[in-house]
Amino acid sequence: MKKVNVLLSTYNGERFLDEQFESLAGQQGVDLDILVRDDGSSDSTKQILDKWQNKGLLKLKWYAGKNLGPARSFLDLMQNAADADYYAFCDQDDVWDSIKLQKAAEKLDVADPEGLVLYFSRAQLVDADLQQIYSKKNQTGGAYGLGQAIVKNNATGCTMVFNKNLLEYINSYVPQYLVIHDWWLYLVCLALGGEVIYDKNSYIKYRQHDSNVVNGSRTTWKNYCSRQLHAFFNKEQQHKKITHDLLKGYGSIMPSGNRAILRKVINYQDSLADRFSLLFSKDFRTGSKKYDLLFAAAVLFGVF
């Protein structure tokens, strides 16, 4: 039975946290440890963590820290993770099927034990009451290549499970610019030539509600569109900064083809020829008309 260390960052999670812990207590087929970092909660989250730690139904440890936001909080969790075969990200407000981690472990067990391996699955979107929300995200998916993943992160963090080798590489470099932890993990795995396993099945009810730290803005179409436009058209040029971090942290050990992909992003503003080279590169075609159009516009305006 494989040992899995579940990494959970909490922040004012009293509304749904009990339900998530109940689903974690019901996990089958794995030896489960849970490490929680509270990211500065002001509600009863810490009392709930104490309650579950004292119940004895879960092997749970938790610690509190200053508010870092979810991305940095999860990086801190990875730095403090216990020794395990596999590691899994967990959100505070979802509900997991009892076989979620077992299915992930089965897929990871047949991968190269010496390599870097990341598993993720489809996520079933539900509302606050766990009622299904129809979305194309429920129906489609698949692992991207490095260039595609720079344009669009299509891997949902709360479905991710990864091996110890990948964790060690993640912990070897702290990025200066970080949007969200799951995107960074996905990019590092791809950049280093790791294996990404996509499971078309869903073993998680992925809550979408007004209080979501990351995804609450999906509750209105206007806010959702605003987020997507800001991701591509802003002064920060987040895609270019992330690419710089990947090269700085791992450029010397990644395959040469992946370095070339990253340099396309870094150098595209230097000349019109470089810009069109990036624009027409098939490495960055996601298959999503919306994202491919946003990518093309951002490149043409020099803000990618």
C-alpha cells in the first residue's frame, strides 16, 4: 500500500472543511498522511483542525503561518512535506470519492520510478450544494506539451498527485514570480521532460462558490472573462516572467528542445521575425479557439 501525503492549505474554511475531512477519512487503498498549513484564518478553521487532529480518524498534522496566499502557502507545504511515495494537493471545500487517491496511485505505480511523474484527472464541477454544473471542463481534457501549458494551465490542482522525485525538484528552487502552485508544478514537470498522466475520469466534486479564494470569480461570466483578459493583457506579462523563472531555476538541466521553447517566449519582443516565429509556432497551440486567439493577440501587442 502506497503512502500518500495530502497537502492542504486552509483559509477561513469553516463552511466546508468538515465535509472535506470526512471524504479524506473515507479514502481507500492508500496509507494516508495529511499536512495542513493554515494561511492566517480568522474564523473557526483552526478549531476545526484541532478537532479533526484529536479525533484520531486521520493522521493529521497542521501548523499556522502568516497569510501568503494559496500559491506561496502550498509551496511552503511542499517544503515541509513528510516522506511519502506520492503527494496530493487538496482544497478545503471539495469532496473526494473514496477511490480518488487509490486510482491515482495505480496510474503512478506503472510510471518510471526514476522519473518525474505528475498525475491529474478530470474534475466534476459542482455548486455549493454539490449539485452538478455542466461545463466543457467536465467533458474535455488531456495533458499538454510545455508550450501549450505556458499559454493555458489545463490541470486542476486539487486533482494532482505526484511522485517524490518531482517534489524534490520543486523544492530545489523557489520561483520569484508565482501565479499559482499547480501551474508551476505542471510547468516544471513538463520543462524537465517528466511524464504527465491524464485521467479522463473524475473522482472529485470540485466546488464552485462565491467564497472560493481562486475560483469564486467564475460565478459570473463577466468576472470570468475579466480574469482571462487580465491574464493575457497586463503590465506584469506573467507568462514571460514564469518562463524566465523556469530557465533560471532549471535551464541547465532541461532538454535542449524545451529550452528553445522557453527562449521563444523570452526573445519574441526583440524583432518582428521573433514575434512571428512565436505566433506561428505549433508548440503553443492549445486547441482552444479562445486561448489561441488571446495568445495571438497578446503576442502581436507584445504583452504576452
